[in-house]
Amino acid sequence: MSDKKVRVRFAPSPTGGLHLGGVRTVLFNYLFAKKYKGDFVLRVEDTDQGRYVEGAEKYIMDCLNWCGLIPDESPIAGGQYAPYRQSERKAIYREYAERLVSQGHAYYAFDTPEELERNRKEIPNFQYGHAYRNGLRNSLSLKTHQVQQLLDGGEPHVIRIKMPEDETIHFYDMIRGNVSFETGQSDDKVLLKADGMPTYHLAVVVDDYLMKITHAFRGEEWLPSAPVHLLLWEYLGWKADMPQWAHLPLILKPDGHGKLSKRDGARLGFPVYAMNWLDEKTGDLTPGFRELGFLPEAFLNLLAMLGWNDGTDNEIFTLDELIEKFSMERVHNSGAKFDFEKAKWFNAEWIKRSEGGSLKSEVRKILGDKGIVASDDEYLISLIDLVKERCTLLPDFYHQLSYFYEQPKEYDLNAVKPKWTDAKTEFFKSFISLLGKREDFLAPDLEQSFKFLAEEKGLKAGELMLPFRIMLVGGKFGPHVFDIAALLGKEETIKRIEKAQPLLNPPL
Ligand code: GLU
């Protein structure tokens, strides 16, 4: 590593929801920056006005806030290299594009969209590049005075890079090692558009340079663009300051065939976006991990493990542990299959490991949405701690906790009725009177009295436990039944036994 301060960036285009692959890119950037005590920059690449979507930038910021991956510099936080929205930097780019033209590395192209469309239709595999550029309307094919005339007359034009016909470009990728490309395969990419906005290719290079970015980590889909960017770094005379690259592997569909898309999520019934994304135009809502009940810690943990490990079997890491252990060299160079069951496993692990106190606001909201007011903090925390091992997604807390606040509305009578006997009715009557006399109401004591009484009556405690559970909870679920009774308290436990008894022993 050089002694320059590490500076990385996440550079999303605000075109819609944030795919989990995007959050993983943020995460790897963040981990790297924090590991080397560097800066993490968020730059909004909004130069493609046609694809700009209102609200997408705020949504991206909200996703980062939810995950706790807060940029040091951003359009919101500001910073030394502001502005961080490319549309607000429009005036900067032309100078560099013109510099490339004057050096002969780029040229003006006056072809209209219709002319280009015609070429694409008529010429198989048409590319605006060395094979055809001389027959098209640009400053390489036209005479200097014609070009000047067109420019003076305000003829709409773009600036394109002049890709070398036959060069091999090499660069080092921190994940893939040495990578090389033949320049002849790439077309002459547009650098500056007719509306004066730069394209991604020009803007990314200029901004990475001006913002002193030292490492550029981005999705594998950008690998084919790397040669164009490399040439621009070289032509602009900035090669010595070029960031180190890493192209992160794709996140694949569960069957491993191709990139995981929004459509796969809809087809297979799992989220692909970090948070719910509402498309204002179509009204379509794409579900997110957050709203489904994932914890941000679990979401980050599972993303980190998609394509990276620390060399051991350990799979659970806090953000601080990830910062300590992360290295770009350990990111795999092949795609990582997404497995939703595994994703849920991570969430269950994280819920299990969380303190009741840290989950209480989320759980209170989940209960509140269903009309349950869980006002007592301490009580709620004990309940959460009691059932958290049984929850995979946050909304599972409703099923696991609602019966503490409301008497069961239904009883799974089939589970106990066939084996019900008068002796059991008698048992519960005696148990109620025993409970009524108790001063304390602790789970181990309740269990002991229950077992003694069963023995006294010549019954098996094990056969009475399920009915007891059904009386308290309504179904065959929940934690240890005496823990439930203890938390329900004396009065409520007695009330529930009394209420359920006649259901089990109805007059014929
Ligand atoms: N704006 C690009 C995107 O939307 C950024 C790619 C890069 O990081 O260079 O993914």
C-alpha cells in the first residue's frame, strides 16, 4: 500500500431501488476504507437524465443509513471535494473532453441519432469505431474548416474517444490479478453528450482523479469499460494517480445461472432490494430485506459472506470484526450464488444474539401494527429474550409474543381432546387452587409444584404439559411453558386455565 490516504467511493446512478449487489459493493468499500483509516465517499452519478428517477438518491441514502454504512463525504454530508452530484459538476467535464480532442485522443461526432440508427440496422454488428469511423460524420472524416463551420453553427455533436485499433491494455485487478484487453474490440465510447453532460466513462475518470480516489471497487459488469477508463487516465496524463481496481464478482441466481435480478426475487419469493422500493410511475412495490424483517447486522453479515470469507469456517461477524478481517484479495473471483434460506439463517442467528433491549423498538412496532400496545419496557425486553431463539424474521415476534398480551382467540383442541380425561380436569382444578396460594410465581417453582401434583394424582406430568400450553398459548408452540406462565403472572395464568377448561371438557 502506498502512503497516500485511502479514499474509496460508491458511485451509484439514481435510477431505482438498491440491489443487494449494490449494498455489497458499498460494504466492501466501507470495510476497506475503515480498515485503512481512510475515507468513504458517496458520489451520485446522475448524468444520464433519461434514466434519472426522482427519489432514488434519497432512497439510496436511507438504505445506507439503515445499514449503518455512513459516508464520510456525500451530497448530504458535503466535503472537501464537493459537489458530490455529477449533474452539479457539469461545467467541469467539457474542458477535459476538449483537451482530449486537441491531443488527438478524442473527436467530435455530428451523426444524428437517426443516422446512427440506420447504420445499426443496415450494417451487421455495427460499432462506432476504427472500422467505420472514417465513413461517418466526425472531425476525423471531415475537413477542418467543415468541422469549424459545424461547431460555429451550433450543430449538435458529441465527443468520442478514439480507441486505438490494435493495442493490448494491461492492468492489475486486486481480485482477478493481471487482466488484459484488446482495444480493437471496444467502440469509440461517447465521452461528452450533445446536452453537454459527460457520460459515465468521462465523469468517472475525471471525478476519481479530482476526488483523489485511491481504490475503485465496483461490480464486475464494469470490467469491459475498464480499458476505456485506463486509456483516459493515460491520455489525461494522470496514470500515476490511477486508483487500484477491484471488480467484484456477481451475485448469482440460486441455481448459479446468471446474475440475480429483481425478477428472480419476484419469481422465487424473496427480496432483492435492501429496502422496499416504490416505483412512482408504475405504482409497483419491490420488496426489501428491511421490511421483510431482516436486521441490518444480519443483512451486512450475509452480504459479506457472498464472495468473501476470512479463511476459517466462521460465518458470523460484526461490522467491527469485518473491518478487522476484510481483505480484497480474499474476495473470490467467481460469482456467489444467493441462497435465501441461508440468508434467513443469518437473520435468525443475529436475532438470537441480539439483546432484547436492542430489538424492543422494532418489536414494539410490529406488535403495535397489529393493535397490541406493549408499553412496559422491562416486560417487553424479558419477553423478547425469552422467545428470540424462535424467530427468524422480525415479524415472527408477533406470533411468538401476541399471546402474552391477549388471550388466545383459538385453541388447538385436536392436540389434546382425544386424550382428555376427567382426571386431567381434576388435576387442573387442584393446580388452580395451588397457584392461588402462591406468593411468588417463578418458573422453576411452578414446574416443581406441577410435577409434584401430577405425581400425587398418579398422572404423568409430560401428558399434562401440552394441555397446559394450549390453555395459555392456544397452540403447540412457544418457549418452556412454565416460563410462559411466570411471565403471564398468577392472575392471568389462572384466568386462562379457567377459560380453557370447559372447552376441553364440554358437557355432552
Ligand atoms: N455509476 C456506476 C453505477 O451505477 C458506477 C460504477 C463505478 O463504480 O465505477 O454502478
